[in-house]
Amino acid sequence: MSLELTAPAPDAPDVADDGVWLADIETGETYAPFDEIRYTGEDGNLLEVRYADPPTFEDFRGQGRGVWRYRAALPFDEGVSLPEGDTPLHEAPRLRESIGVETLRVKHEGMNPTGSFKDRGMTVGVRVARELGVDRLACASTGNTSAALAAYGARGGMETLVLLPSGKVAAGKIAQAALHDARILEVDGNFDACLDIVQDLARRGEVYLLNSLNPFRLEGQKTIGLEILEEFRDDYGRFPDRIVLPVGNAGNTSALYKAFRELVQSGALDPSEVPKLTGVQAEGAAPMVEAVEHGWADTERWEEVETRATAIRIGNPVNAPKALPGIRETGGTAVSVSDDAITEAQRDLAKEGIGVEPASAASVAGLKKLRDRGVVDADEDVVCLTTGHLLKDPDAAFEAGGDPEPVANDTQAVLEHIGAK
Ligand code: F0G
């Protein structure tokens, strides 16, 4: 199996361009990376970007900040940048105490330029689009991808088209896509239906697809894992035991696993040091959890999905064949959580000053559940990924938070209202 954690670094095929090529993860067939537009292999199999020279930590030293500091792990040296990455790895002492683990850090990807981790993928993806000479970019989205695509497309001077599930995208995300001047198409169907349509458009050559099915997007998202490893090691002298993350299309799960695999290939990381990748889904949209529990190599599509965490309201995780080996090979797992548990975790994070959207809080809700079940041990060092900013979904924040209290326009009335002496 080509996605084994300990698979050796591959030799560059003839089609490689400066040590970079695309490979079909099932058949091993290789393709030139930038000669033609290609998202999948011959049978619709997923592709991944491969390198003749996998990176070491030394390669990143003294290379600046953010995503492009990791250029040794990326197909280009620079991209269309706003800039992105370099997000905080917060401490959360009260949460750590209440969950009961040795270490808990929260990697807040909501602090990227458009408020989600998608920016890391887009800075690379839009750079590739420029290389290929395309002029119209498109994606299906539960919201964050469309916000990021609209901003990076605008930055790169390209037209953008986004397909959104009607009525199921949080307000902040549509506002971003609108202001950055994407053409927004609202589809009477869920995210998976939108992705089917945009893939059809891409196949017809109408648009360049920038969903995470595009293997270059995941290259940028690898840098989440690289930042976590470096910062955790600098703070504690060791790597985290486990990374817990929300799962929708399983792009991040695949990307983090790829980052670790490449470090193992170069000898920078011992296989025993690789964090256990632990995915969390909402109960109403949990095909990955189902696949992990049954030991399947791919997910079965859920036609009906529902959750308050609209970002991960996804029934057909396209990156499952890349992510499932990652969860398995690192000794991780996957778990589903209720919408109420997600809201509670969103409040718990907010009490630590960390404002996230519901899907992000799923990671903390999942960690709690796994700790309660004894799957996660008390002596573990854990990093939870929070993927999107609080302001992405103001309606969810209002629902989870307290209500404003109307008061008279008068100091005395305000004093009485707050119960002042
Ligand atoms: N968290 C947030 C806030 C997201 O927006 C997404 C995906 C995920 C988690 C899941 O990440 O797909 O890598 O497993 N949002 C996509 C979008 C689908 O269109 O914005 P994944």
C-alpha cells in the first residue's frame, strides 16, 4: 500500500518537474504536475503530490514565517499570499484540567486571513492555477472554502465561482464570498450535490477546481501539522501524542498524515513519534466514523446529513481513501459527537478566550468523549485543532451565548439593572 507510514521516499519518475510529480494513490501511475489539468487518476482515484527530496526540520529553519516558510515541503517557493499560517497554539488550562490530560493546546486556525485553515490550501492552489494559466476558479463549499477562494482569487486577479448548499451556509462566510466578488450560486441540495456539479464543470473545462480533491490544496494544509510539531517540540522538547481534529471531507486528516509521512521519509521524524490522528464528526454526518469502526478502506456516502456545525455537514468525504490509512497507521481513531456537545465545547473554548465556530468545537467535544471512554489516557499530550473563527457563524454564537439586556438611557437605571450597591 502506497500510503504506509514507513514507505520509503519514491524515486523521481521521468515525468517529474524539478523533483515534483503527481501519483495515483491506488495504482502508483505518475503524471507531470503542470503540463495538463488533472485532479484524479484514470479510474477517478485520488492523486497526491510527490517529491524526490522530502523535507527535514532543518530545511525550515530561518525561512521566515507562515505557510511559505515550509517551501521545502511545497511545490513552489512562493504563492499568492495574504499572508497565511503562523496561527496560535493556545494553552487552555481550565479545559485541560476539566478534560484531564497531561497537556492540551489549541491550534486556532480561525486566525488565518479569511478566518479558517482553507487559506493555507488556497495560497498554494491559486499559485498552481496561475502556473496552469486558468482564469476561472471554482469550488463547492459549506462556506469557508468559498470565502478563502473568493479572497485568494481576488488577490490573484482571477474570476471565482462558488456553489453553496442553499440555506445551510453561515452568514459570515457568504458575506466574505460576496464582498470579495465571487459569483455565488445557491444550489437546492447539500454540499455533496454541489461538489458533484462543480466536478462536472471542471471535467468540461469550464472551471479550475479548488476543492480539496485538488491535491495541491492539501500541500498547503500540511503546514498545520508542521507548525504544530515545531512549536510543540520547542515548548516541551517532545512531539504531541495526539492531534484531534474536526472532519468533513477529511482533507486536513489527509494533509497532516502526508506531512508526517514525508518527515518520516526524510528521517526527520521517527514513526513512533507521529501523533495519533483522531477525527471528530457530528452525529448527523459521520461516514468517516462509520468507516473507521468497520475497518473499511473508503466511506459509504450518507445521502441525508444534518448538524448545527454546518461546515462539516458532509456525507461523502472525498479524501477518505487518503485519510483512513492516516488514522489507522498512526494508531488514531474517529468519534462522533452530538450537536449539544459541540455547543457546550464552543462555550468552554469561549471561556478560555478562544472564539470558534461550531465545527471547530467538535474537536474538543470529541476529545472529552474519548477521554471519558478511556480511549485517551490521562498522561497524553494533546493538540486540538479549531478550524474556523467565531465570527464565521454569528447566529450559532448568539444561540450559544448570552442575550443582550435592554436598559434605559440613564446611569441610575443601569446601576440598578446590574445590581450595584
Ligand atoms: N472545520 C471547518 C470550519 C470547515 O470549514 C471544514 C470544511 C472542516 C472543518 C472539515 O475539514 O474537509 O478537511 O475534513 N469545510 C469545507 C468548506 C467543506 O467548504 O468550507 P476537512
